[in-house]
Amino acid sequence: MQYRLDKYANKISILGYGCMRFTQSVGGVNIQKAEEEIMRAYERGVNYYDTAYIYPGSEAALGEILEKNNIRDKVYIATKLPHYLIKNAESLEKYFKEQLRRLRTDHIDYYLMHMLTDVKTWERLKELGIEKWLEDKKASGEIRQVGFSYHGNSDMFIKLIDSYEWDFCQVQYNYLDEHSQAGVTGVKYASQKGLPIIIMEPLRGGRLANNLPQEAVNEFKKFDSNCSPAEWSFRWLWNQEEITCVLSGMNSIEMIEENTRSADEANANEFSKNEFDLISRVVKIINSKMKVGCTGCRYCMPCPQGVDIPGIFSAYNRRYSDGKFKGLADYVMCTTIRKDSTSASNCIKCGKCEKHCPQHIEIRTQLENAKKEFEGIAFKVGSKVIKKIMKY
């Protein structure tokens, strides 16, 4: 495993463990499976573990595993304040103490304002006294470093960087988002300000690993048959010396082995012109097929009407990347083979989802487009047959 330095010269593994996508089972996180995976990542040198208050069961599972294996003080925990739930100064302490209990620790190494959207949101928190609260927590050692995670454009990102003496930041960044979200402009600005940069969504919710158009997969194979699409995504990020750590939601031993091997071998500034040209060709292919820029982060969920928004968008994109049949098959799987329908036709256009979408997708419009694409006569007849067979 290779390491890069944070603001205070701590060594951070260039591959971090994103704990949002722990495998779920009946009753919550599959602890046995999560423990096996976390411990394998730890053995392979991963020392940065990222979770959040709102990730279902994640903080508690991580805390249990680290305590059981006596490695809490050998790794760094990053978690996030759900500032959107904060109503007053007292609730700051309430949520933080709950997080310490869940994580079974007396301190948080990297504490983020979760999905900080704009300067106005930060100003609201300042009015509640968060600057003094954070100062006290850092003085007591309960919080070691303060940062924020961000989805949005580079202009607002830069304003947020300048609004406080942050210790680090976390952004969505990958070769498909090079010129969107905070983008390369934001990444370079944060680096110039001396901030370590943690990367989320390096694979765009898995799309850049498992759901690429076949033409893009072929481009990668022609260039190097031994390097997977996922590895290309990570290598593109690690090639940039500004990047400190790249998070991956690893939920299989095979994934951990591949990603940690890549992290052993990748270096900054090693890409040749041919490799940059390869990525450019792949981006061009992807953009020609994609209909909705959804990463599957699920911040739009739950929908009051039960619509499976990320699942529908994944199927909708697949219809254009892999063909109509595969797209329709995915759509049926995520909307119909369930006791309660989660289809796009359930949408009543309330707009609640759009208020939480980090990608600023016009969700209502795109759901209507997906409905028109998939929910024809064949779908309606097929749905009735499936429900009858499944006895729903």
C-alpha cells in the first residue's frame, strides 16, 4: 500500500474504505461479511475508513468491527455530521455523542460537514455556534481534523474552501466528472490552499466498473487486457499528485484484492499521452450513451411514493448503453418483481427528491422519460403476469 500525507503529515493510504455500501441482510448490516472485508483491507494496508451518520447501520458496524479486532487506534475514522438535521446548538452535541457511541471511540479523526451545499448553509451553522463548538472539540481531542464533503459546481466549492480554515475536503471526482462537480478546477484550488483531498464516487456509483458501454470496455481491453475498467479509474485519480485518498465501497474480497494491488503499483504523474488519449476516447463513448447522470448515491431516497429512483435511472442508462432488452430487464427487476411497485409511474411529481440530489438532476422529468420508454403495453401485461406468478 502506498500513502500520501494529510495536512499534519499523517500517512493516509491512497485507497480508503467507503462504508456506505456494506452488504445488508435481514436486520441490518451483514456484520460477519463486513468484518471479513474490513480486516482484509486492513491487512493489505488500508487505514482510512469513511462512514456517516445516515448510512444505515454503518457507523455501528464499523465501530463493532474495529473494537472486536483491537485496531481502532491503528486506523483513521472519518464520519460526517448530518448538518441538515441540526436545529440548534444542543443538537450538535447530541448527534456527535451518538456517533461516538456507535463507533465505540472517544474521538473522530476526520469529521466532515456532510454534503455541504453552499456558503449560506455554512453561514446557518455558524449562526448556531458551530465554529466555537468545533474549536472546543479540537482542543479536547474529540475531533482531530475538520472538513466537508461536497457535490456541486467548482465556483461554490471554491467559495466554501475560502469560508473556513478547513483541514481537508471530500469531493466527487472521476474521469467522467473532470469538468463537472468540483472538477479539476476545484481539486487544484483546494490543493493550492494546502488541503488534502479525499475522493468519493471514483467509479460513478459502480458505472465506470460494471456498466460501461461495450465499446468502452473494448477500448480498455485493446490497450491493456490485464487492466480492468475499475483499475483505470483509480489509476487516473492516483496519477494526480493533488489526490490524497480515493474511497471505494468495497463489498467483496475480490474487489479488495484488486483495488489494493492497484494501490500498491500506481504512482503520480505516470500517465503517458497514450493513456490520457485512451481515457478521452472512453469518455466520448460513455457520453454518447448516457441519458441520466445518476451516481446511485441514494440521497434522493426514500421516495414518499416508493419510486426506486436510482434503480430506474440505472435501467434507463443501460437501455442506451447495452440495448433495450437489457434495460427493460433491469427495469422490471427493480420495479415489478417486488411486492409493492416501485415504478416511475408512481411518481406524483412532489419534487422532494430533487431538493436532495447532489447531481442536480431533473428527477421528475427523467422519471417521466423512463416511464415513456419502459411502461408500454408489454410492460403492463408482463407486470400483471409476474405479480400473478409471484402471488403478489
